[in-house]
Amino acid sequence: MIDVATLIVIRRWALREQPSIREILRRTGLARNIVKKCLRSGDEQSSYAKRESSSKLDPFAEKLPTWLALETKKSRKQRRILRQLHTQRQLSVQNNSAKPQPKKEKTQHLSTS
């Protein structure tokens, strides 16, 4: 598969310098059929659909600027980057949810016999 940047360069060469296909092959190292396909595609703009994926930081997007503002007030050696902040917050959330519930005390019933 050819990337969009290479495709643009090939089209630019074909329009400005008008080299032969063989010359384009020498410059790029691509196969002849790929270069021909790029040149035949004409004015169509190759574009890839933007990927819709969520980030691990999305739940913290509103809090991060506040956290970073607090970090900028610290000395250089005490500052943390976003990844460190996120990791620390994740660990604190996990530790809070992983705490064992206090056990109920067993009460002994006195039986009257």
C-alpha cells in the first residue's frame, strides 16, 4: 500500500517535471503498476476516514488541565507528565475499589438451657 504523501509527490512530479514512468520508478523504488495506478487516478484526493477511537484519558479530560496547572507550580524535578498523572489516578481508583469490606463480627447467641 502506498501512503498519501508518496502519492502526492508522484502526482506533483508528473504535473511539473513530467518524467517518464521509468524515471519515477527509479526515484521511488515502487512497482510500475502502482505508479500507473497513481497517475491514472487523476484528480481524486486520497483520504482516509478519521478513526473514531477513544482514549484512556477521555474520562479525565476535564480534570487534566487542573492537574497540569498544579504541576507547573512545582519545581522541575517534582513535576509529572500526563501519563504519570493518569497512572497514579488509575492506581488510586483501583486501590479504593479493591479495599476489602470490613468483616461483620460474629455474634454469639447465648442460649438459655
